[in-house]
Amino acid sequence: MSESENTLTLTTAQAIVRWMANQFIEIDGETVRVFGGGFGIFGHGNVPCLGEALYDHKEQLPLYRGQNEQSMGFAAAGYAKFHKRQRMMFCTASAGPGTANLLTASALAHANRLPMLMLCGDTFLTRLPDPVLQQLEHFNDPTLGVNDAFRSVTRYWDRITHPAQVIQSLPNALATLLDPADCGPAFIGLPQDVQGWSYDYPAKFFEKRVHRIRRQPVDTNELAAGVEALLAAKRPVLIAGGGIQYSHAVDALNAFAEAHNIPVVETIAGRANLTADQAYNIGPLGVTGSNSANAIAKQADCVFAVGTRLQDFTTGSWTAFDHDAQLVSLNVGRHDAQKHGAVCLVGDARLGLEALSEALSNHRAADEWMNKAKAERKAWDDYVAENTAHGGNKPNSYAQAIGVVNDLVDARDRVVAAAGGLPAEVTANWKTRSVGTVDVEFGFSCMGYEISGAWGARIAQCEQEAEQDTVVFIGDGSYLMMNSDIYSAVLSEKKLIICVLDNGGFAVINKLQNNTGNESFNNLIADCPTIGKPMAVNFEQHAAAMGAHAETVANPAELGEAFERAKARPETSVIVMQVDPYEGWTAEGHTWWEVGTPSVSEHASVREAHKDWESSRPEQRKGV
């Protein structure tokens, strides 16, 4: 590196890292770096140049060594969720399979609207050494490579073909990453030769810059239309989505619900907007929801959706609401706000709720409606208490494990789950004790996120010197897909408490298979015809081999005792318990969910299930 008064001569890689280290954000009056650091696995495509640059900034941008590129991306997503999208991590992977491994993680971040910057190796721009190690050749398009696959799973994509290009590319990428409406992953391809090429960069480009998240007010005409719809409603319900947390609009949500006497139901992403004891919290909505929320949503004449993309698990594939119910949607993203013919309010959730509340003045929904909603919630709470109770002859279940842990966690402990049956069971049965403490990854429903996402969240948690824990619920199927970040947590001294609930395979999909009239096939280990001799994995020994404290328990009572020991222990702990694959599932609270069932079959059970499934289709709204 050389420098003059107005320029710095740097390689492309050095410029990227220096620029990242000088990007800050103001959060609650405190200025911190936008990038909390990064996750990296080096290879020939990124170690000589980008690795050199990162070494010189290892204090400002700590680099965590991952075990798998996909899990690094999951960890970055967990970190961004914890920080409510205001801070993020970068991921760097080598050219070829290392970068390809990030595709699934990028899709997860895209589906969940989460910021993550990927800095990935690419083939040589000059093409002089082509074809190089790990290069995929397209005979009729030499510009096409693995990195182009990221175009469909990113919000911003670029390939650096000249060092000067980063002057434009980096600010554009960060603008996307910090944009409330367009937030998602950004990908920058770094050809191996270009990484090391130098350029005289303007010194001003590397000056400290402080960013602030934009808050977009709702258009006055849209606001008026929303007010008109809410004033006309006799039975309104508010759907609280994850965008409320990202907007820091929880206080505005509470004030709105209290002022206007409106029942609130939660999406999966918005599962911890409200605590369980708040009177207007009527429960989780949808396919994995509660009888209480689904009953109120179905009877509502006005559905006010705030900060949600209205995924099918929230809407019951659009059967959760009455055909004539008026949909009003407040969302910072136009794409989400205008769905299904909604009265469209494009803007920040906090500003929108505050403006609506002011315009509604003293208007309140009828006490009779709110009392009905509260009665439904009381009945649901009674069901959850029975569902999570253990003892007697009841088989071990997810719900029991969730209930035991729920009673023992600190109010600020963070719980993480993803994919399989546990998201449904956590969503339905978990009693939120503190706002923003539940991360159920069901946007991309990605098995393997659990431990890695929790590791990323734990890194963020430790930045705040928090004494609380990060708790993971994971099934045996997800554990076997991705578990190596137990080792990452141990190496980085980022304590996790991991509850492995072993049901002998992919039990929730086996349940769906049976519910659609099919015989058990290829989901539970016992039902795989290509398996010669079924065997059980010793998860305790496996986790212990990666440095965690591990133990196996026989029942929920022992799980509680082991969890208390794990709370007291400073190291990562893994607790294993078998659960029944058939019995003990939460049987209530489900709306219809559209899945493809065979319209013709030789099996009578499949034909009957198809007929039963299709009987609910008349309840489905048709997009308006």
C-alpha cells in the first residue's frame, strides 16, 4: 500500500476490507460498526488477497472460522436477526464448491429479508489460465459460472472486473443491505486476479461514514384509506409480523392495540412481538397457530396485517379469513403491502401505526369483540398447559420438552428452531416471556439452521455482554444435516444449550405422508426400504467428540434437571431425549394448508385423503 494526500494505492481486496471497517451505524444513540465481523473459510480463490487484507483488519472485523460455508451463511442470518437487521456479517468463500455451498444460505436470507454480504472468489478475469481448478465451463458462454447462480437468491449482485468498480459497487450493496424495503443478501464476485490488482483510490472513499435506517412515512391518501377501512370495521384483528421488530415498532403496536381495543395475532416471524401475558395477545395465527387466533381471524371483518409477507403458513393458504373480510396491509415493501387486493399502506411500521392511531383518535373496537377474543385465548392457554404437561403414561413429545424448557429459561434467553416439526410445536406452545427472544426460521424452512443460526445469534448476544443463554431445539434429522457448529461454538467460547429431540427420522413429514393417505415410506429410519439394519445414532457421544458437554435423558423430568445443569455450566451443552414419532403432536390450532395431493390413485386411502383435503378449498380466497 502506498498513499498520498488525496489517494491510497490499494489492491481491490484491501480496498473492500478497509471500506467495510469504516462503515458505522447509529443505533439508539450509539455508533457501532455495521459489520460485526465475518465468517470465512479460505481456499485458493480468496486466501492470498482477501485473506491478506482481512488479516490487517482482524481487530476491527473479527473473522470467525466456519466449518461449512452453508452454516456460515446461516450464522450470519442468525446474527442479523438478533440485531434486527441493523448490523450484519460478511461471509467469504473460495471459488467453486466453497461459494456454491452458500447458495442455500443466501436463499434463506433472501426469503427472510435478512442482510448478509458475500465476498466470494471467482475465476480469472484474464482467462489466461483457463480452465482453472473448480471452474465450470459453459462452452457457449465463457462468462457464465457458479457465481451467476446467486442472481436468483440475492437482492444485489455484482462481479468486480476492475479495482475502481468497488467505489460504486460497495455503497450500492450496503444501500440494499440497509434498505428496509429491499433488504436481503448481497453478493460480490471477486475474480482471483482482480483481487490483487491495485488502484489509486480517493482517500475520501475510506473516511468514516455513519448510516441510519430510513423510516418512510405512509402516503396521506393511503393513510386515509386505511383509516376508513378500520373505522368501518366491527370485528378487526391485527396480524403482527416480523417487520414490527425490524422497525422497532413493538411499543407502537402495544399502544395501538390498547388505544383501539383491537385483538392481535402473531405470525411465525413475529412470534415474540408480544409477551404471553398481554391481554390483547390472542395467539399465533395459521397452519401452526392456535385455535384462538384462527377463530378470531376467521370471524374478523377487517384483517390489518402489519410487517408481514403473508406466507401460506400465516394465511392458511388463504383460508384463514372470511371471503368478505377487508384486508389492510401496512408494510415497508410495496410488493408485500399490495398482496391480495389489500388496502395498501406502504411505509414504516412504527410511523404507520402512530399515524393511524392519531387519525383514529378515540375510536375503539367493541368490548364484546375483545372479550370474545380473550375467552378464545384463555381456552387455548388451557389446551397448551395440558399439551405440555408430562408424567403418567404420556409418551415423550416435542410439546413436553418445550414446556419444560419454557418454565426454566431466563426471560431474556433466546430460543432458536427451524424446519421439521419443531417450528410448529414452538410456535404453538412457547409462552414468550420477553419481546424479541424467539427465532423460528420458517421463511425458507431450512433444516440445519438451528445450531448455526444460534451460533450467529450467540455471537451477537455476547457483543452486548449479556448473561442470558441461547437455547436450540433441534430434531435428529436436522442435527444430522448440519451439526459442526457445535465445534464452532466450543472453539469460539460462545455457549449454546442444544436440546436434541430424537424421533427416529423425519417424523413430521412422515405425519404429513400419513395424513395424505400414504403409507410411511423413506422418512422414519424404520421405514426406509434401502436400510439393511436400522441403528440409532449416539448423539451424546457425537456431540461430546466436538467438545460439548453432552448427556442423554429418559424423560421430560430428567430434561429439566439436565437443563438446569446446562444453565449453570459455562460451556456448550447438548441434551438428548427420544420422543415419540407418532404420538404427542399438537393436534389443535391448525388451519388448512394447501399441499399437492394425487387426484387419482390406486390406493383408496390416498383417494379419500385427496377428497377430504379438497373439501376445504371453497374457503380459499382467490387473490382479492
